Amino acid sequence: MMRSLFSGVSGLQNHQTRMDVIGNNISNINTTGFKRNRVNFQDIIYQQLAGAARPTEDLGGVNPKEVGLGMSVASIDTLHIQGAFQATGVATDLALQGQGFFILDDTGKQLFTRAGAFSVDSEGVMVNPANGMRVQGWMAREVEGYTILDVSRPVEELVIPVGGKDPARETSIVNFACNLDKRIAELPENPTGAQIIQSTWATTISIYDSFGDKHDLQVEFTRVPGTANSWNATVAVDPQNETATNATIGFGEDAPAAGGPTTFIVNFSNNGTLLSAEDGAGNVSGAGGQVQMNVAYDVQTATPNEDGTPVRQEFVLNLGTVGGFTNSITQYAESSSTKAVEQNGRTMGYLDDFKIDSSGIITGVFSNGTTRILGQVAIATFPNQGGLEKAGDNTFRVSNNSGMANIGPSGIAGKGKIISGTLEMSNVDMADQFVDMIVTQRGFQANSRTIQTADQLLQELLSLKR
């Protein structure tokens, strides 16, 4: 008689636990990145009244007689099902589509979360504003003028210095990809009744010195008399200045000295592609496939050298590759044009804005018109994400059954894609929870009736002596 009482008690206790889990799910229905829990029950130990008997020659087998002693909670699972997305438009709000977790640093301990409601603190560090935990990733580094993002390094805090300076960078290379009109040589000296095509073509582009000060680079092309595929090119820096900047050109590793040549000859093949360039001394560029020359000019705003000579700025003038046409200077029967001229210098700027793409790369947008990679958000996955322990504050921590974190960029090795300006909502289904609540209530009610009925049986037993 007492067994049913304790079975009913176990049912009440464990259905109450299930109701606690349902209540927690419902309370977090609007919690960003929340993952709902599910309670599974199992029966527990049985009291054996009679064991099983194997069949004999005369009788068949007999099944065991067992009385259950109640039930228990088998597991409380965390269901890592994708939640719906809510667009916020905030650049630091991040959501994950697919597997993985964002990584947070809690005073040296790593925690993991799906809630990407991040912001930038007063020091530019990307944090969870609710608790100050710092978002982890990799910061980009400048190495010899190139931006390097090494995701093989250990993760670190991400710093987005809004308002921070982007240093000026002097121009080190200028790339040309213009076309010189082949038809110029076909016109008579005094054309009549025909369209006049300009016999000289000049291109101008802004370049920068080490201070970030802007200068005008002008390259003027003129047909070499008596030739079909050769052009004279004259280089000038700030030709409008009253004081000459002494721009000169040269071939080789040495910087062209002031007073040197300012012109060179560009040669084309019969199919209109670049062939070579040469200076007045017969030095030729193009043997290695790339047609380049060095240009130097005086930086008049710089402090003169010890000997009183002006400081000279040097850069490479790149006309393209021999036989190339996509990113090279050409000579076709089309109007002369400058469709692509670019240089790598810049003035100083300030970080005005930033954006985060689907791979978690943070790109800074500066007031000087440049963009630069600042860092990348890291993502962690686990062999058994269901084994993670909930640590509060919308975070999880590693447990003995979750496995170690596999940290890397998003979109690689099964890691989800990052969606910027969006948050992942809770995956709690209200209808499912209400149905589960009804079932739990009925289970609790039925177990209470078991206790009441067992009590009535005990009462009848006690009244037998009357």
C-alpha cells in the first residue's frame, strides 16, 4: 500500500520540476538568443515479486512480476534550434544563422552566447553592454603597409576606435590603364572637313606625400614624329606651382636625382598592347614583363636635408604588363581616355563608421575615403553543444560532455553565417509550451489522485476493527 504513495510523490515532484522548466521557457519568450529546455521522464527501480522462469518440457516460460516505485527526471535538454531573426539596423547587433556561438571574455574565462546584442564602450572595445563581457575575435595588423588578419592566433578583444585616426600614407605606386588614340597619326597636319582628334593627351591624378598633402601628377602623351607606335610622355608634379618641384623619371633602384630627365618614350606593338618604355639614355623597362619607372619630386613643405637640398618623394609609375590590355596602357583606334588610374596614397582621416559582413570581418570607413579591415569576430562550435551548461546572462560554459571549443571564422568548418544589424529571437514556441503545460498539469493532478486514493485505502484498512 505504501508503494503507491511514494510513486505518487515522485510524480508530483518531477511534474513540478517540469512545470518549473516550462515556466522558465515562457518567462524567456522574448529573451534574445534564448534556447528552450525540454524535460524527459523515465521510470525508476522496480521491486521484483517473482522472477522469470524459462520454459520446460511440460510448461511454458513465466514472465517476471515487478512493481514500479515511481518515476524520475531522465534529462533536461537544451534545444539549440534556430530562432527567428529580428532586424534592428544597429551595426553591432549580430545574429548567427546556423551552428556556433559568439565568444565572450568574463575576466579571463571564456563564455559562449547566441545573444548578439553588442555595443562599443568608451574605449572602443566591443562588449555585451549588459555585463561588460568583451567580444572575442582577431584584430588586423599593419605589416609593411599591408593589412594582415591572422585567424590562427589566439582570440583577443575587438577594438573599434570610432573617431580614431587613420595615418596619412605617401603614394608609392601609381597605376595607369588609359588608351591613346591610334588614329592621331592618320590625320593630316591641317585637317579640313574631318573630325579633329587631339594630338596630345594629358592625364592628371592626385598623389600624396608623407604628410598626406595632396599633389597633382600630370603625365602628357604626344606622338613621336614619324612613328606609328611610339609616344613621348612628359611627367610633371604640381605644374601649376610657382616653384618647380623638379619631377624627374628614371629606371632602376636609385631615386631619380633633381635635374634629371622628365620625359620617356612608350612603345606599343602592332596589336595595340604595351611593348616597353625607354628613357633618353636608352634604358628600357619591360624586359621582366612589367613596364615601370621611378618618379621623384621635391617635397617643398618638408624640412630640408642637412646639406640644404630638398627632401624628395619617390613613387613607381606603373604602365602595365607587356602584351596586357585590361590593366595596362593601350593604343587602339578609340578616343583617348583614362578609364582607370589609381594610386595607394591617402591623407589623414578619422574613423567615421564601420560595418560587419557575413564572415564577421569588421571594416572601418574613414573620412579620407578609405576603408580598412579592423578585425574579425570569432565563432566557436562544439562536438556536443547540448552538453553545454547554462551560466546565466544568456551565456553557456564548457562542461565535461560538451567537448572543447573549436574556434574559427564564421562560414568555415560548419560554423554559421553572421548577420549584422539583426538579433536572433528566443526559440520558445508559445503554443507548444501551453500544450506542454496542460499535459504537465494533468500529470500532476493524476499523481495527486493516486495519493488521495491510496490514503482512502489506508483509511479503510484502519477502520476494519470497528
